[in-house]
Amino acid sequence: MIDSPQRQSLRGLAPLLLCAAALQAVAPAAAVTPIWSSIESEVIPVDTEYSRTAHVLLEDGSAFMVAAETRRAGLAGTLRLSAGGAVVRGQFGHQPISGGRLTPEAVLATRGDRVLMAMTELDPPRPLVVLLDATGQRLWARPRFGRQARFLANGDVLLAAGNELMRLKGSDGDLLWVRNLLDLRPNPAAVDFQLPVEVGEAIRLSLQFREYTPAGDPRDPDPLLVSLDSASGELQWQRPREPAALPLVEGCAPVRLGADQVHAYFERGATQVDAVIERRDATGLRRWATRIPAVAFTQEDEPCAFIATSSLLAFASRDGLPQSTLFALNHDGALQWRRSLPSTSPAVLRPAADGALLVASQQSVSSGLVTVAERRRASDGDALWSVEIPGRAVDWRMAGDELHLAWSVDDGATELHLQRRAAASGALLAPQVAVAEGQ
């Protein structure tokens, strides 16, 4: 009897089925460990070094730092350090033109967990504006120079770069509009301005132009007050500032006081520099002006600090010597008090919740250069407490009834420091330190 083709096929499969059953029976004893679960495949931190850092305190009270790698081109590391000591390390990169480090220059602005950085690619140098989140993820990068920036209500970015003001889309950095401010004068060579601390639907600026006469002599006309539409950059109004006897320069960002805006100018004479504080309404009309004679001043990118508290307008500046001027006006422009600080840089000013003034200034003490943090009484400027912080360029922020302070160290073993202190007494609550590691 001849087998059918179907029966022959089954007979051929039988040995194979028996072998498969035998292998299945012994499989647990002979299982092979997948390579992806072995210790050899785990990520090991890279031994790297950092040359420069930039740090900031975020709105939730955590500290954030960006550090440039020195051994690998086009990479930067990030650290986020929470008030409880939790650490999130990250890393991002940007393809350089021909190699070189990716270096942070400054934190331009923050909003929530978004951090806008001014950075530089080296070899050859190229400026970048980079938006990161607090985990270190790069959201976008654009080859632009950024001197100042502000976040707008919808997350877009207002960027000041040279003589231009522009608005970038918050989601991808695309250009929405750009305005060359030199267009507002007949024959200007350059313009200087400070972005307001807060920007709404209108952008109110005080523009200081540099011009040249037909003979080639430099000329500094009186500032021009303007208001631009935030949505389009179009001019809403312009108003020449009242004539001044001496050239003026606005050294720090104007602050908002209700619907008004307050400007702080330096007026430079032959023997001294005065500060002129002006409060102006939404149309640029001046409500009051106060002159403070003989203040400390030096020509730098940030020659002064200026804030509004619930009861004061506080101002700080410094000159080339280790000396700073600190004074406070009430909201009607009357001088409340004046102090001098032995500081080598403009003080960092913050308002306390109860109206007191928080002041941090770099000072030289027996142990070296430190930051002296103080809480000063609003009524007379006397120090209620003072502590030394072993760091420079300290950023700080109120978080409830606590004061958070952050600084970074970039001597190879790059560290991010965060201190929590009681705002009322200055007592140390909990210090935290995190160290950057290559990924």
C-alpha cells in the first residue's frame, strides 16, 4: 500500500516535533541571559571636566545649572537640584560648525521649568540662544546674539540683540517679527536700551541713541521714550524725554509700579555721577523725578540693580572701587534712606513678603571673596541679619517663608549649591550640593 502525500509529510514532522518537545523540557536549565540585562551594558558616567557654568533659581525654588564640557565638542551638562536634595542630571548638544566647546554665557530669562540661555560655540565663535527645560532637554536653539530677554504671557520670547528687538515663537524659536530701533532717528549710529522687568501688551522703552555731527563729533541726544505693540512690534507712540543738561544712560531695567513704569538713569558730570529716578504713566508723561547725587557708577553691562517692593523702590550700583551705593525711595519718590556697601559688584536685590529688602553683595573678608546676604528694614535700611555665603554671583528667591540661595563652582569639579534659610532670621535650614557628571 502506497502512503498518501499527507501521511508522508506527517511522518517527516514527527522527529522534529519530538526534538522540539525535548528542548522545551530542558529550556529553563539552559536559559541564556540577554545581553541588554547584563552589567556590561549599563550606562557609566564619563570622566569629564567643565570650564564655565551659569546658574539660576527656578520658580519652584529648585536650582538649575548649565556647564560647558571641556573634553568633548558641542556638549553641555545640566543639573537640577531640588530643595529636598533630589538631583536630575542632563546633557544636550548642538552641532558646531567646525568643532569646539558649547559654552554658557548667561541665563537670559526663566518661566516655570523653561530656561532661556545665551551660549557660544567656540572655534569659530558663534552666538546661540537656547531654550531648555529643567531636565536638561534642549527644546530649540537659534544662531542669534541675545543681550536681554523676557518671556511673554503665551510663552513667546522677546529678545534684545544689538540695535534690534525681536519676538521669537516659544514653541520652536521661529522669528515672528523684528524691529530695528535705529529707524526711529534720522542719522543714528547705535542705540542702547533696557528691557522692562515685566512686559505686557505694550513694550515701553527709553532709547539712548549715539549720533555723529557732520564734522564727525559724537553726539548723545536726549532719550526717546517709545511704546511698541508686543504682538507686531509696531510703534504705538513716541515722546522725547525732557531735555537734560548732561548725557543720560539708563543702567538697569525699568520696573513696573501699578500701571506706571519707573526708570533709573545715570547722569554723568565732570566730577560726579547722579542717579535720576523717574515715574511715568502709560503714555510716557512724567509723574515725578528724584535726583540722588554722587552715586557709585562704572560702565559695564549691568551697572545697577533696581526693584520695586510693596513699599519701596530700591536701587544699587557700584564703581570701579570696592564700593556700592544702596538707597531706597517710597512710591512717591521721596528718599527714605541711603547706605554704602563694601561691595565689588552691584548688589542683588529681592523683595521680602513683608516689605523688607533682601540684599546680596560680593565683599572681601578675611577668608576671601564671599557673598554677604542681608535682610534690611524697609523704614531705615538697617540690617536685621547678615550671613556670609561661600560663593559668588549668588541668585536667590523667596519660596514661601524660606529664602533659597544658589551658586555654582566651576573649577573642574563643577558643583551646584543650594541653601534654604529662614527669611525672618537668616538661620540655615538645609544645605544641598550636587556635582555634574558626564553622560
